Amino acid sequence: MIISVKKMYDSLEIADIKQNILNIGSGELKVWASAVSKDEKLFNQLFQFVFSGERRVAWRSCWIIDTASEETPVLLADKLTEIITGMISTGDGSLKRHFTRMLCRYQIPEEYLGAVVNRCFDLLAPQEPVAVRVYAMQLLFNIAHQMPDLKGELISVIEHLTEEGGTAGFNNRAAKLLRQLRCQ
């Protein structure tokens, strides 16, 4: 039975909230995302969890925030610096995936463009999880609109990556982005 996340949050200690986050399934994700979108206190608590260093709690919290911000992008408008810093510094594959996915929805502030571009190119490495690579490639594509000089290098890197082979999903996204880059 899914209870009101707001009711649950108001009556639980932080340790209990963490435990509830660890136990959610995909069916409850939308409930949590909705609650986070409507409750600034809950949002801020989960956002703190993302950077807590507790791997599973951080990943689950980031998953909820990513889902909530998909429907309500304004949630993260003033958190881009922290998300960029997290994306640049984390070694956790789940957090890299969610950070790059979230950043795809926003224009990167100019002062962070160089660092984000460098990190995204690093994240295209074959040893990275496919979803991380796909979102890093998409983020670079988005940034190429802000930095037109990036377009040629991005085309070259994507062509090289597809020649090396990859999953069907990666190659599909790569082909779509290449078509769009060449038409611009």
C-alpha cells in the first residue's frame, strides 16, 4: 500500500526516510517524485542525500529528483552548480547517469562549459555504462548549440565511437545526433 509521502515524511526521522527510499519500487517512484515537486523541505532533504556519500541512498534520491525535475524543471534551476560539480566529481555510474540526464534539460552556465565538455568527453569512454555514454553524448550535442566550434570535434568523436561498435541503443542515438549535427 502506498501511503502519502508527505504524511510519511512529516512523521519519520531521517533514518526512516532513507530506509523508505531504499525500499521504493518503480511503481512508487511517481508518488515520491510528485511529493518532492510539491514539498520544498522534502526536496531539499533528498537533494542533501544525493551528496551524502551513502551510495544507495544517494542513487535512489537522485533517481527521485531526476524524475521529479523531468515534470517540473524549475526544481533544479538554482541547483545546476551542485549538479555540475557532482557530475564532474562522481565516480558512481548511477549518479553520473542521472546527473548527465538532468543536465540535458538545461543550458549550462558559460563558466562551467569547459569543465562539463571535458567531463562529457571522458564519459564517452567504452568502459562507462551505456546510459552514461548516451546522456554525455546528448549533453555535448546540446552544448554544441552554445559552442558551435565543438560541432566538428563532436562529429569526429561520435563517428569514431560508432566505428568501434557499441550497443544498438548507443549507435541509434549516435546516428540521430550525427544526422542533426551534419544538417546544422
